[in-house]
Amino acid sequence: MSRMVELPDDIYQQVEEAAAAAGTTPAGWIAAQLPQQESDTPAESQVPISQRLAGRVGRIASGGIEALSRPSGNAFTDYLVAKKREGRL
């Protein structure tokens, strides 16, 4: 679908010059000036991913009874403490 918009000559000339400078058509230049449409939740895109995922660890069930992850943070800390005691850190 197309629509026509009437512009005064001086305004159209300015749009045409701006479009030429940008390497596009007057319609393309006008479209580029419009605000970008946001998603359904515009504020969500501004929230850091760490906050959006907070509290979601372990919320996915695999259907099995086995552990899907290990407490590797404690193991790594214990490794560093032992290495420091040995004087290798």
C-alpha cells in the first residue's frame, strides 16, 4: 500500500538534499528518521542480563534424578587454598 504526502517545496528540497547526502531516497531518509520500534517489553532490553537471569539457576528439570551440575566453585577455591599453602601461588 502506498500513500501520498504533500510537502511544501522548500521542505521537500531539504529532505531531498538530506537523502542525497545520506545516499538514499527521500522516502528512505524519512523512514530512517522515525523512532525504532521496541519489543513488547521495552524496559527489559535495558535490564542487564545478570538481573534478568537472577534466581533462575536450577529451574529447568531434566526429567532425571541425576545432578546436572557440580559445585565446582568450592572445588576450585579448595584447589587455590591448597596451592597457596604449598607456596605455588
